[in-house]
Amino acid sequence: MSRTKIKDLLNATDFGQQVIVKGWVRTFRNNQFIAINDGSTLNNIQAVVDFASTDEALLKRVTTGAAVSVTGELVESLGKGQRVEIKVTELEILGDSDAEKYPLQPKKHSLEFLREIAHLRFRTNTFNAVFKIRHALAFAVHKFFNDKGFVYMHTPIITGSDAEGAGEMFRVTTIDFDSVPRNEDGTVNYKEDFFGKSTNLTVSGQLEGELAAMAFGEVYTFGPTFRAENSNTTRHLAEFWMIEPEMAFYDIHDNMDLAEELLKYVIRYALDNCSDELEFLKNRLLEEEKQKAQNERSELDLIAKLNFCLENNFERLTYTEAINILKSSKPNQKKQFKYLIDDWGADLQSEHERYLVEKHFKKPVILTDYPAAIKSFYMRRNDGDVSGKETVRAMDILFPGIGEIVGGSQREERLDVLQKRMEDLHIPVGEMDWYLDTRRFGSAPHSGFGLGFERLVLFVTGMTNIRDVIPFPRTPKNAEF
Amino acid sequence: MSRTKIKDLLNATDFGQQVIVKGWVRTFRNNQFIAINDGSTLNNIQAVVDFASTDEALLKRVTTGAAVSVTGELVESLGKGQRVEIKVTELEILGDSDAEKYPLQPKKHSLEFLREIAHLRFRTNTFNAVFKIRHALAFAVHKFFNDKGFVYMHTPIITGSDAEGAGEMFRVTTIDFDSVPRNEDGTVNYKEDFFGKSTNLTVSGQLEGELAAMAFGEVYTFGPTFRAENSNTTRHLAEFWMIEPEMAFYDIHDNMDLAEELLKYVIRYALDNCSDELEFLKNRLLEEEKQKAQNERSELDLIAKLNFCLENNFERLTYTEAINILKSSKPNQKKQFKYLIDDWGADLQSEHERYLVEKHFKKPVILTDYPAAIKSFYMRRNDGDVSGKETVRAMDILFPGIGEIVGGSQREERLDVLQKRMEDLHIPVGEMDWYLDTRRFGSAPHSGFGLGFERLVLFVTGMTNIRDVIPFPRTPKNAEF
């Protein structure tokens, strides 16, 4: 007889059948009721042992965290709180768990404490729910693109290009610090390094994605990206996962439509496929907010917030319109913003984005047509701007509580404009010949965006620290496990 | 009116409709017939221009590689080779392609040449087919595990652990070679490095996968892994993608069953979803084999080979049985093996694996119960072996033409046995406390394996060089694009 997963048993109706369950003890009450969890669902199954006929030494080993195998009859439960339970005929301890030493006790632990024991936190309800939802969102992303005929591209992680310009990079090397090869002029001789040149961890798969889009039409990446930035915030990681679609023949409007459709699709997928997990996290948040003053609590609970997102169009406006709103906003007038908005051209800070999304529009916002000066070289320059107010066809999606969740643009498809822009920014055009080739041979309007996967998981789970939605977070001075 | 993808048009039956197609010119015949490809399918659509009524200067710009937009009527084709075509009313050049300079001419290019222009090779039929199949296989992997309730884990890429023992590692650092921080004793002070310790690129997500399996029951990873090994072969990459499932309560037999089921599932998925691409690659191979002597050609064509794989059980035997077969084999007797098999304990080389798979059994083979001495510390020691012939519950799957495609084992779940083994191998037990915690608290029999994704793609596409099945290969002295 093989084991049955608890998820299947909790839905079973054929009482009287013999079953085997394997899992971990969550609690053991009255020397009689074992709550067993096997990870297949948030919910435990209750196994009832006849303590009179069971060896006392064996019962003593039924401790929180112990791995057990129980064989017995599936029966309708008479107790409250569960529909089915197992009348145990055989109990086996697969692996003990010393109650004195096991770090996870059957009580509430702080998220900070659980972060220290990230190798065990998967065993809690909160993290079971978070990582089940993370899984569902990842699968939904693949399904969304697959159903549309996009091709999944594994763009390189190790890159010889340092022109992506999205942030500080990590060096990848096999050079020994104690015997660094040098050129005659004393500089490091990277020809001796593994790849024969200086290499880094990628900050984005976009440029390579564009190459593929100009052949397959529609592609996407979903892989790890890296920033060697010393920012210790609740929204930044040194290693995080990003989804980057690139599409030939899409203009900025097609791009926004796709991004909005993707976000709504994956949120709906989570609502449809993770109802237990979302319900648990919703209640967890409500419980947490009880500590807060009434006016600091969320207007909508987690599930209502997700549904609200689905039911409303994202607000689309230009950067220029946003600046006008911000300029005349109360926090700007009353000088409550840390960075006051005076003029067109200012880079928007988190406080401004949050004002627009959370106070002014109260829903997701897509900002477009940013000043060229504050955006990347590869973004499509708008035609007909007045001098000094040049803009690009960028589009950033801002989410409540999260800020920027998507950053994208139509790409500059005109070789001469792109080349000029790269020269102005001192980007080594020669090293980027492969990128420019897409503009030399069969160039076409195209677009793409990047979706920060952890920020999406944050939004859907309602968690507030990005370290709590990736299995083993990498941050400055921290690469444990 | 928005554009229609060529894949959809080629299946359309509502003739007379106005359509817009955007794509790239493959060929232009008789100043009249444009073969357009948009990447949505291997197949081109034929657009017929009325050259009499079309500007000559415009027609001159219809060159191989140019991006075009054509508007016209979808009509039944009278010509051979296509069912539908477009009667063009409007032709627009989106991006030119200088025929003199465009590296891809409408003729056969060598794979070696195409590897040099990997940023353009996606535009060929061969690589269109290869990367469509790669996509389909990746999606099939996710679908297989999702349908079974496995949780997708993003295990870390940057790791502080160097005990995985699967091979040479790349260092990840932000230390400047020109000002290396030193301790008083002259050693490098990694406390000053980004993560406050020495860090590397992961060689495997297995150990972290095990942590998650002991909470979720069944998990898998699918991510990039790295080897800093100076091997320039057709089967090795410095950066490659691996799928690593880990399952609590699985013994080695459950593990083999799962691996065989997975491989058959994804191969069947490719057969069901990539028939055009496989047909193309089958014919490509047949063409290539015409250069070979009759006795060197494959017995089965590509599609027959894949079907054969589905229809037959993988042969399962122990290492000891394999050694006996190899010892008495003709190439061993006649000393044709480079490494002759004399005794139990020898590590199997590629030539031995290929003999077993391609000559002896003529089908996929699963070898189990290898000598402990040639396998990793975390593999489950078999009970009752005679001294000096200790074995572990390893299982490697060998594929024709590929060699090892899967490597796995039941994991050592006994704390004392595992700890002893680590000490014997001088693995720093203290640094691996987090790993040992899974054996301290609720340990249970569990298993897992690693499937090299590129080797799978090699097998299914029939390509012979691993550099041709990953978009931008990373190998010693090569990290282009």
C-alpha cells in the first residue's frame, strides 16, 4: 500500500478505507490526537491513536516536528474542526525531533526570527502559504506566455557586457586574489580569466531578449538577475527573479495592454488556485492590523484588494500629467514630501509614486513618456518634443504598497538615433555591435518590459518584506544557506 | 486592423479576408513572391506583389532579412507548396537589410559559422526549431510537476557554501583586484566582500531543495547552475540549466519511477506539440547522415528514436551487474576501451556508458547502487554490503548519444551515518549545520535527482553540440553577447 497525500484525504469521502499517511507532527494533544502535515496542503489531518494499546515510549516520541508514518482507517470525524480523521492502527516514527532543541515551537514566531532559520521556516503555515502562492504565480506566468505562443528564452546569467546600465554588477571570476595576472601596464589581464575577458552577473536579460524577439516575434525570459547595490530595504534583493517579455511589432500601447493582461491573469490564477493560502494570509494580515490604529488599517482585506485590481482598469497617464498632479497635491503644497516637486524633469521618488497610487487614484497606475534624461538609452525617443523636454516611450506600472512592479518601454528601433544616444552616454558602441545588428538588419518597432517577480509575490501574499517571499534571500552581508 | 500571426493564417480557411502580416523576408522570387516569416512558425507565408503597380525602388528594398508589413487579401494559393497566400495591396518596409552585408544568406550555413553569429542564428529554420522545442520542453517540465502538486523552488544562485562538491566553482565578488582587503595574516578578508564572506555560483540547488522537501513533501528546482571547469567538449557548458526534484518519503525505486515518467512525459509532449519542428530536424539529420557511410548512420530516425524511448521500459541494473557485462564485453576483451574494466570499483567512463546503452541494451539504462567511494557524501549507504564493497543508492540514467542525462540518489537520512561520512571526506560539518538540521528534526527517507536540461534538448532535437541548444553558450574563453 502506498501513502496518500493529506490534500487528497481531506477531500475523500470513501470512509472505511485503509490509508497510510506520512508527514510531520504539528501538535499532539491528550496523548491521543496527532495533527499531521505533509506539505501538500496548509491543512493538517488528525490521526487518533489509542493510547491505551500503544507503547508509552513510542508515544513520547510523538513530538512537534517529528516525521511519522501512520496507517489506519479513514473515518468521519466526530470532533469539531475537521471532517475526516484517521483511526490509527500502526504508528511509526521515521525521524525524531527533540522538543527541547527544535526551534519551531507550536506558537507564533516573529518573521525576523524565522528569517534566521530560513531552512526551517517552510514548515510554518505562513511560509507554506507564501511559497505555494509563489509557485502558482510562477506557473501562471509560464502558462500565460505559452498559451500566447511566446518562446521562453534562457538568456545568459554570466555576461561579458557591462553596458546594460541597470545597476552595479557582481564580478564572476576564477582569478585567485593571491596571484592576479597583470598586463605590462599593471592593469588586470582578464585574458587569463575563465572567459578570457571581464565577466559579471547579468542585471537584465533584455538586450539578449531583443535579439530573440527579432526572430521569434514574441519571447520572454524568467530567470535570476543581480544588483550589487548596498541597499538594505524591504524592497531590494541582491539576487531576484525577473520576467522580461520582448515583442516585435508591439508599440507602447500594445506593451501596456500585455503587461496589464499578464498581471491580471496571474492574480486571477492565484485567486482561483490558492484560495486556502490566500484566506490564511488574509486572516494573518487582519490579525496583524489589529495592533494598528483604526486609521492606519487597510481599507480592503487581501482578497478584496486582489479582486479590486482585477475589476478596474489601470490608470494610464503621462509623466507630465503626473508632475502636474503632484505639484498641486497637498503634500507638495504643505511641504510634506521629502523631495518637493518643483519642475518638469524631476525623477519620481517612492513617496510620489505612492501618493499617485494610494492617495490620488487609489488603483494601479501606468506612467508613460518620461523625460529621456532619466531613462535608459534603449528607449524609443518620442517625435516632436520641444527642445529640453525630450521624452521617451517608457511605461512604468506602479502598484499600491509596492511601487514600481513593471518597468518597460517601446525600444528605439532607429539605428542612427540609438547610436547617437549611446555615444552621448559614452556607452561603448563597438562592444555592442551584436545589439546594433538588430537595427541594421530588418529592424522593426518593438517593445518589452521587466516584471520583478518578488514584488509580484509581495503584492499577492500581502507580505511586507521582500526577504520573506524568496526562499533564501541574498542581501548585503547575507548569503546564508 | 491588427496584424495576424502567420501560424494562424496558414491554418485559416476564411479566404477573402483582409489581413496584415508583419515579419522578415526569407526570399523574394521573380520580383513577385515574398516568403515572409514572423517566427510564430517554421513555415513562411507567401505574399504576392503586383510588381507592375509597385514602385521599383520599394521592390528593391525587399531583401533577405528585411522587416516588412504587408496588407492584403488572404486567398487560396494556386502555386505548389502552400495552401494560402496573400494578395498584397500595401507593402511597407519596416527595416531594411543590406543584402551585401547581411550575414545570413538564403543558403545553408554551417553550425560553426552560425555559432559565431548566435545573435542572428535564431532567424534560421534549424534554430527556430531547436528553440521552439527547448521552450516546449521547459513548459512540459513545469506542467508535469505542477500537475503532480510539486512546489517550484527558486534555490539561490549565489551561495556561501562550497561543500556541494559537484565541481569547480566561479567566485562572485565585488572586491577590486587592485585593492584586495587583507587580514593581519595576509589572507583575503572576505568580511569586506559584498556578502561578508566568500561566495560562489551554485553548482546545484539540491541541498536547499532537500530543506524544502522536508516541509512541502515534493519540490523541484529549474534554474541555472555553473561549473568552472576547463572542458571544451560537445557535452559541457560553464553555465547550464538543471531540473532538480527532491521528494520526501521516496525511496530509490520511487525516484527512478518519477525520473522515467518525467522523461517520457516531456518527450511525448514534444512529439505532440512540436511535430513541424521535429519533422524538420528529422529531415535535417537524414540529410546530414547521407554524408556518412551506411554502417555509421542511425538505425532510427529522430522521431522513431523518440517513440522508441516512450515504448520501452528503461533497463534497470546495478553497477555490479554493469561491471560484469562490461568485463566480458568484446571491446574490453579486445582491449578496444581506452579505460579497460578490470575490477569492481572502477568509475565508468563515457565509452562504457555508451557501450551499455547503444550496443548492449540499445535503450535507456538506469544504473544503481554504485560504489560509495565514487559517489557523493549525501547518498544513502546500502545496508549489509561486504567490507570494501560499500555501495550507495545512486541512480544514473544513461541515454543513447548523450550519456548521463540524470544523476540522482536516495539521500542519506541517518544523522550519524551522514555526519561520519562528511567527516571522513573533510567536509566542514560546522558550516553545514543547516543541512544537518533536516536530519536532526523529523528526518525521513527521501530522494531526488538532477536532469541536465541542455542534454535533454540535445536528445530531443538530435543536435550534437550542446552549444547549439542554449541561446548564448558560455564555455572556456567564450562569453559573447
